[in-house]
Amino acid sequence: MNDKRNLFYAQSGGVTSVINATACGVIETARQNPDRIGNVFAGRNGIVGALREELIDTGKESAETIAALRHTPGGAFGSVRYKLKSVVESAAEYQRLIEVFRAHDIGTFIYNGGGDSMDTANKVSQVARSMDYPLTCLGVPKTVDNDLPITDTCPGFGSVAKYVAISTLEAGIDVASMPQTKVFILEVMGRHAGWIAAASGLAAENRDGPPHIILFPEITFDEDRFVDEVRATVERAGGCVIVASEGVRRADGSFVAESGVKDAFGHAQLGGVAPHLAEVVRGRLGYKFHWAVADYLQRAARHIASAVDVEQAYAMGKAAVEMALDGVHGKLPIIVRLSDDPYRWEVGEADLDQVANVEKKMPAEYITDDGYGITAACRAYLSPLIQGEDYPPYENGLPRYAKPRNVLAASKLPAWQG
Amino acid sequence: MNDKRNLFYAQSGGVTSVINATACGVIETARQNPDRIGNVFAGRNGIVGALREELIDTGKESAETIAALRHTPGGAFGSVRYKLKSVVESAAEYQRLIEVFRAHDIGTFIYNGGGDSMDTANKVSQVARSMDYPLTCLGVPKTVDNDLPITDTCPGFGSVAKYVAISTLEAGIDVASMPQTKVFILEVMGRHAGWIAAASGLAAENRDGPPHIILFPEITFDEDRFVDEVRATVERAGGCVIVASEGVRRADGSFVAESGVKDAFGHAQLGGVAPHLAEVVRGRLGYKFHWAVADYLQRAARHIASAVDVEQAYAMGKAAVEMALDGVHGKLPIIVRLSDDPYRWEVGEADLDQVANVEKKMPAEYITDDGYGITAACRAYLSPLIQGEDYPPYENGLPRYAKPRNVLAASKLPAWQG
């Protein structure tokens, strides 16, 4: 009886360079099962697309366009930072979602996002049951921050890790060429967890190779200690390459640089740690410095995506559809590590509520005692995730990224008054 | 009689992702002429290495290491920002240079740099002649800024152009996925000439595709006009991607963001245009924004170098040695464009003093009338320079860059008292 009902897929939160590989995995796997799954609709701008009944009809896209999603960064159907609250507080929204799903005969809901989104998928599942609407709800992990528990890693992280490691390696070589530039600071993402900053440590061959100092959100920033470490590094190694998480905090809990803006989830918008640290270096040490802020470049850098990451992102989307076909509900596919070297992994499963709203920070044993570097255990964990180069095709000197038409399905309900 | 004398090569100023490809061209071509050229010495940290008699003996490097320089960013032998003044003011330095050259039987001096360095090479040539020291002086063009006259382009520029165009394309796709982020600002290099910022325009397929606004040093920054343009773009296109040269100036001549630091050439150290513009956007428009500063990442990004640029960088180094063998003196090899599409070019020659101290800015016909975009003529010029992807080899997920041993030749003179 569930046969031939439609599938709804939505992307949530900050996009990654491989979230469209997951979308590709979802849509291609659904298309390979035409006797079991009808059409795949994608939310225009994530879950908000369902609320507004703006459902992108992916059936209107060619097989070539869908295949090209595998190598296209960003969120092909649009994403959004929008958190549904509790079932009581946001009752009207949850009911609207189910009404839209009913109007378009959605039998499967696949939500591609981080911890917040797994929470939402879980609540949608509960509401559907309470409304007697048959709906298979599944999550698919995604976040550059790598902060979901249980899964070995999150699709999106491996590619930003590779970008940050390569950028640190390259900038480190550049700085070493310029004897007058003593300090280089690279600011990377990572609000609460230092995984991305940690990945820069893969560029270091030894303690005197860049990066010399990594600043993690997990370690309280002490300006005096930092200044001493920069001075000692410059005197020892001739220069100092610093990689700083955007989420580095002082002992009083304040971010080293806050922009004062908050997003829809209530998170402070960060940025500006690098120029702040540069001011500290100039004011207290007088060294010539340079600084860079990677921001969106790091998570959009599909041109240097990790092949392992792309493969896992696709596999997660494929697995979610296969789980739905197997009648699995309220879960998400995860990556299970079998061995570090050679890296072997398989697809596993976890309950949505195991993953929802839990932030996986860097464990203490991954950070060196001085708080400024990564340990061998951390390298053993991270290194497999950046292996392989999955280059996009090029045309006229630039990557040829997919441009889906994003045709909306005809609406069947009154406009949403949300 | 000049047979078997040695060659001295030095890198000057900011390094690029392909200056080592030029070094590779110099050294490999010299090695192919063992009956005419002795050893190749490289200045440790550029011309300062000659003054200090710190001459790297490249004869100690394996053929594999030299070949790997072709795909290695940064300056393999160290560069420096150090400008010799006039022959009168810096007489002692010029004389010291010639003494070092005499001590090591240097018959050819090849200086790889920008306009300042071509000027230095020219002066060294004059001093050598006045001191009756037989020395063939040649320059090789290098600068990410693309601001040398006469040559079609400067090795180093095509790769930073490719990096900036790809980064803008990717960030633009990312921003388009995030309906809440209205403005993204990318700050790129370009102190006086807007060539690098212009290259971001290659990412745009039409006027409603990113980048929507390019800010050139050649165009006076008018904050009110800028704010109006950002607002109009957000209202029309849903978001606005801005690429800003670090060298953007106000009507009074001040840089939009000056760090207050000056380098050895007396140039102000810039940085911080992007966060400044972000503040303007927030304060006057209230839009949610993100910003990135590429800084060294852009010029070190050998992982996505332009194949055309790498080929030209190597060809320039090769040509300089061949010119020396042909008895050419006081000149530099240049790139001569024969056609845009298909791009055809050949190696030409120019006099050092034609290139020295002249900055080639963006011509008016390359900038759209509103001052915020590039014209079709500009695209026709730029596009050939980013063609092809010259990927480095990878090992364990990271590029395998060369690590020359950089063994110094035994010194023969008293220490320099400069």
C-alpha cells in the first residue's frame, strides 16, 4: 500500500561542498526503484519549502543534471536555518507539514542536516503518528563541523578538512619564503568544536612545520600564554603559522571575536578572530603579519573535495532510501569505521534521538598537552577522511557545476499563513 | 671565454604559486647546457642572499627535486622585499653584489620579480659594466598583480585569477543556497591594479550571477553609491556577492582599510576591506552577511594552478637562460599574445627599463560604465589565462611539494657589514 508514494527530501542549515552528492544518492536510488517510489520532491529552501508548499519536482531534472549534483557544491534546492520548536510550541507548523505531505502523497521524509535537523525529523515523525498519517521519517547526516555523535564523521567535514589542511600547507610554504612576514593567521569555521581547525594539523610534518599553533574552541584562550607561544615559535622556527577556530573563547566565556549578530537558531554570528589576533600580535610583539579568513570558501571548495567524503555523502543518501524501502523508520544512516589504516568503513544505523542536539567536541586525547596541537591519535582519526581528490569536470577553466531547473510542483493547498 | 661560468638566480617580492616553475625552467635549462653554464646558485632570500654571500648550491639538488619545483608554490629559495636604491645611494650594496659575483664566478644574473626587481636588475647591469665585470643581466617577470607593462600577462597572475574565479563561483553557489545570507564579500589582493578582482568576473555568466559587484582600485569608492547598488542587487537577485580589491580607495585617496604598517618598499600593508564593507552593509542596510579574506591562500593555491600559467612560468625561466646563451643582455623574456580564441602566445623580449617601475592598471575599456563589473573585452583578455588545471601529485591526501635541501656554497668573502 505504501508503494509508489512520493519521497520528500530537504536540506537544512549551512551547506557543504558534498551535500548535493547526498541529494544525488537519494534521487538516483529512488529512480532505481520506480516500482516502489513515486516522485522525489525537494523542499525549496529546506523545510520552509514544505511549509510554503514550494516543492521542487526533481522528476523534471535530467539524469545528467542529477548525476552532476554529485560534483556540485552548495545546496541545489536551497537550504535554510529554521528550527521548528517543540511539538507544542510549533503545533501549527508540524500540522501544516503533514497537510502538505498528505496533499502530495509523501510517504517518506528524508531530512539532510545536523543535530537540529535530526531533532526536527524525529518530531515530524511523532506528529505524523499522532495524526495517523503514515510517514517514514529518516535523517541523513551533514555538517562541516563534524560535531554529530555516533557516526564516525559527517559528510561535508572531510572536504573542508582537506581544504583547510591544503590551504595551511600552501600558506605555510608561502610564509616560509617571506622572511619578513613572521606571523600568518588563518581563521576557520568551528563554533563549538575544533575539528576543522584540527584538520590543519595534518599539514604539519613535525612540530616545527606549520601550523605551529592551533586554537580550539575546546581550549580557553589565554592571551598572555598565546603571546609567549608566538614569540617562542618565531624565535625558534623563524615564523609562526596559526590556525584559529572562529569559536575560540576567553575564560569568561566570551568569543574572542563576536560580530553581535545572531542567526535563526539563536547562535551568535562569528567572524573576525584572525584580525583580532593580528592586532594582538602587532600590539604586543610588533611582528609583521598576514591573516586570512576562509569563511564560505572552505565549505564551498568542491574543486578540492575529498574523494572519501564524496563517496560517503553519496552512500548516506543511497542508504537512507534503501532503509526507507526496508521499512526502517526514525533512524539515520551513519558511517562506521572498521579500521584506520587502511581506512575501511561501512554504513550503519542510529536512532534520530541518539544524534539530535548532542555536540561531539574534540576529545582531550586528540589535543596536545599544551593545547596548541593535535596528537598522533587525532591524526590517525583525521587522515583517512581527506584521502583522494574528487575533481569536478572543467569547462573553459572553471568547474562545470550542475544547474537544476528547480521547477515547483503545482500547489494544492491554500497559502501558508506562518 | 664566458663558457662554464656560473649563473645566479634570485626570487624577489611576494611569491606566487608558480614562481618555482620559473626556477625549474632556469635550472633545468642550465643543466641541459653543461658545456656553456657551470653551476646555478640561488640567492637565499633573494638578492639579500647575494649581499650576505648566502648562495644556495642548486647543484646539490636531485633532478627529481628540481622537476618537482614545477608544481611547488612559494619561493623555494626564499624571497625578500628589499629594494636597492639608486646606484649612488646604495653604491656599497651594488659593489658588494659584484664582489660576491666575482668570488663565485657568476657570469649570468637572472632576477625573477616585478617592476622593482627589473629596475634592480637594470642597475646591477650598469654597475657591473662600470666595474668592468662581465655580467649578463636578465629579468624574468613575476607578479600575481599582473601589473607589468608590455608582457601580455605575468606568471603568477593566471593561477591567482583561476583561484579567485573558482572561489567566487563556489561561494556564489553557496550564498544562493542560503536565503538568509544576503551579502557575501570576498577581499582579494591588488594594491593599485584591479586585475585579480577583475578575474572574479569570469565566474559570472550574466549580470545576475555572482559576482554582482567588483570593487577596483582604479575606481573611487563612493559609499553611498555602493550601498544603493547592494540594496538594488539584493532586491533584484535575492543576494549580492561582492569582490573587493585590497587597494580600494576613497575620493580623498585613503585606502578603505589600512593596517597602518608599511613594508620595506614603503607600501602600506593592507587588509580588512571586507570586514569594513561588512560593517557598512550591516550598519546601513541591516542585511545578514558573510565575508572572507583570501590573503596568502590565493597566491599559494598551487593545488588549482592554471595550466597556461604554469606553462608560461616555466617558459619564461627557460627563455631567460636561452637568451643568456645567445648573448642577450639587459632584457627580460615576455609573453606575446597572438590570438585570444584559441589562445596562442609566444615568447618575446623587452628591455628591462621598459618594464621597470611602470604599473599597468586596468584600462577603462575593461570596466563597465557603472564601475562594478568587467566588460566583454576584459573577459576575452582574462579567460585564456585560467585555462587548464595543472594538478600537483598527491600523497596521503595532500599535495607532495618539493623540499629542496638548500645547501649553501662555502663563503669566500668577509661577512657583509650591510
